[in-house]
Amino acid sequence: MSINEQERMELERIVMDEDRDAALAYIHDVVYAKVKESEKPGSCFHDVDKPIDEVPRDIRRHKKLGSFD
């Protein structure tokens, strides 16, 4: 998962301020939203062992999450 500059700055602010409410909102609005987006068919960030219909390319050629190969 990658974050943009604005999201990174917000995360830094949350950590520095130890803002628990903002941290929960960040997880919901940024992290969870990116996780849900990554689950959509055609995304490169899905479980390659899980069958996905209507994906126009061979999923086995994509990296698994956390791989650096």
C-alpha cells in the first residue's frame, strides 16, 4: 500500500500529537479505503491463490503482497 504526500503528513501529525480519534479516522478513511480498493478485480494487490473471475490477465504473473521479487 502506498500513501501520497498529504496522507503521509497527516499520519506524521497524528503520531506526533498522539491523536487517537484522528488515528481511527485515518485508518477508516485512508487505510481501509485502500484495502477495499485493492480487493477489486483487476487490482495487482489481491490474493493470487483466490480465484477471480473476469480478470483479463494471468494473475500468477503478479507479485504477492509483501513480496519484493
